[in-house]
Amino acid sequence: MMRNLVTSLLEHEKITTTDAKAKELRGVADKMITLGKRGTLHARRQAMSFIRDNRITKKVFEELSPRYSERMGGYTRVIKVGTREGDNALLSVIELMPAEEKKAAKRKKAAK
């Protein structure tokens, strides 16, 4: 189940799931992006053994890793959105954080 959630999160960059699953998913998704930042063959094989979709693994190593090259961790954000109607379970949206470039540009404008 966690493999499918990680694959969906990395593919769509935002998913809605229960709060408990989102909290568990944070660490696994961060680990996959950290593997992408390493960029070695061994890291790619480790990511492929968990993600199991070559297209998503390629996205992690070629798109997501450069986006977070300056960030030391915390690549995901969990936002609570309410409860599910059927069983009253807490729902959360988990999404990948925006790129650092936008924040750096805003900081430079604010400093001037």
C-alpha cells in the first residue's frame, strides 16, 4: 500500500488520503527524493525497488531532485482537510513543497 501511495504522490505531486497514512507517507517520500539527490546507480536501484514504475523513478531523479537541490529535507507538506463522510476518518492532503527558487526570489525582493 505504501508503495502505491508513494508512486501516486510522486506522479501527481498532491494526493488526498487519511491523516495516519499521510504522516507515514511523509518519511518514505522524503527518502525517495533523497535517493534521487544522491544520483548514484545504487540509489536509482534502491528507488526502483520501492517505486516500481520506471517513469516515476526517472521523474524523481531528473525533475524532483534538482528542484530540491538546496533543501536539506522536508520535501512534503501535510494539510488537514476534514473528515470523510462514510466513516468519519480524518483526511489530509499531502503534497510536495514548491521549489526553493520562488522563495529565494521573494526574499530578495523583500530585502530591497
